[in-house]
Amino acid sequence: MKRIIAAFCLLIFLSACNAQAGKENGRKIFNGTNLDGWSADTTFWSVKDGSIVGEVTPEKQLPYNTFCIWKGEKPSDFELRAKVRITSEGNSGIQYR
């Protein structure tokens, strides 16, 4: 089973935002329960155990890359920190713009 490239990217970004939220003037952009504020194809993106998860299964094959994109206000400076989980068959990377 292949993992969505963007899943890794998103986990990195969310970890950075959550780390920043603990600092003065920081705030979280993910509420831990749903994808409010995000644009994503819910065929592949969901919230499980308080994390945004991108997943491809044999039943749900990915014909092209898909991303989970923050559509709220533009983030300011942030510090990038991450905890990532990926299967041995995974193919992922970090993207942010």
C-alpha cells in the first residue's frame, strides 16, 4: 500500500503549527477533530485519533497526487518540527510554500 506524498508534508506542517501554538502569539490551525478550514478530498484525507491522515488502500487507489491544504488566514513565520509515521512501502516528502 502506498501512502500519499502529501500526508507526510501535512504532518510536518501541522507539527510546526502546533509547536508554534505553544509559544507567545502562536495558535493552532488544526482543531484535532475535523477538517474545518482545510481543503481536501475526503476519499483520501480524514481525521483519526486527533491527526490528519492521508491514506491509500487497495480499495481506494490514488490516480494522481492529492493534497490537504490550509485555506484559513495566511500563516506568518513558523518553526518546522515534525513527528512522522509512514509505512515501509510509503513514498513521501516535505512540501510547503
